[in-house]
Amino acid sequence: MGSLALQSWNTERAEHLNALREVHSNLTGGRRGRQWATEQLNHALIARLISEFQGFSRDLHDEAIDFIFQEAVATSPSIEPILRSGLLNRRGLDTGNPTLTNLASDFSKLGLTAFRARLGAHNSAAESWLADLSSLNEARNAIAHGDDVKLAHVLQTHRLTQETARRWRTSLNRLARGMDSIVGAYLKSLTGKKPW
């Protein structure tokens, strides 16, 4: 079944992305080409895709914290706010993009180290998912910051089309399942109980 964060990624967050894709199809009539409105919709879809993944990542991190406290702090509830504050202090997912660096740093605060290696051990395709995540973050930053120089650089390697957004979404779906799996396995090894 997976974590609540993964369930939300597969339902509510997917609905947000699907709605934007539907608007895209309705406005463009499914026509291909370099229409200005199509380009802007593609940019919006790409920006929304990474924001939804950031929300999933933050939700998964929150859920992991909640599980740890549920299991470990039951005897001393007054310590929870102190520990929670430390775990959330300077969380990269609150202020920055869901990059590998931010994901690894934030989850390492929970004791889950070697994030990239754990993903790789979970699935050999993880490196390609992470490469797509990096490309998506780069595209998002160029779009969100209106940086034409960075956008031109991105466009040298990626056409920012609905098809590219679809491919990146597939990678993020796989990455989300992988993250859910490695965080769940880690929490089980930490507490002896299956979190989800």
C-alpha cells in the first residue's frame, strides 16, 4: 500500500497534474508545434510537476518523523517538540528544490544515510531517475526565475514538451515508490515495526 505520502502522490497530487495536462489538451486541441501558448503550458506543467514531487518528499519526511516519535517518544512526550524542531531545522525541502542533495541531507537527519546508495540497491534504474530529477530541477529553476540564459542551456539537452514532462513524471513515479520503499525499510530496521 505504501505511505500516506505515496498514496497522496498517486491520488491528489496526480489529479493536480492530470488536470493541468487536460487543460493543455483542451487548449491546444492536441496539436503539436511551437505555439506560444503550448510552450507556456509546458513550462507550467514542468513547474507543477516538480512542486508536487517536492510536496510528496516533504510529506514522506514528515510521516517518517511522525512514525519515529510514535515509536520512540511514547514514554516522554514532552521531548517531542524539542526533537521535532531539530529534525525540521533548516530542512532543504522547505526552502529549496527536491534535489538529491536536499533529499539526502533531510533524510540523513533521521539517521537514514547513504540515500543514493540505498536507492541504487533498491533498483538499478535509480541513477536514471535521479538524472531526470536533476534535469527537471534545472528546467524548473530556469522557468521559475525567468532566466533565459539557463533556459537556453536546458533547451540544448531537453525539449520542454508535454512528452518530456510525461517522461519525467514516469521517472518521479518510480523514484517516489523507491523512496517510499527505502524509507519504510529503514524505519522498520530502526524500530522493529513496519511503518506502512
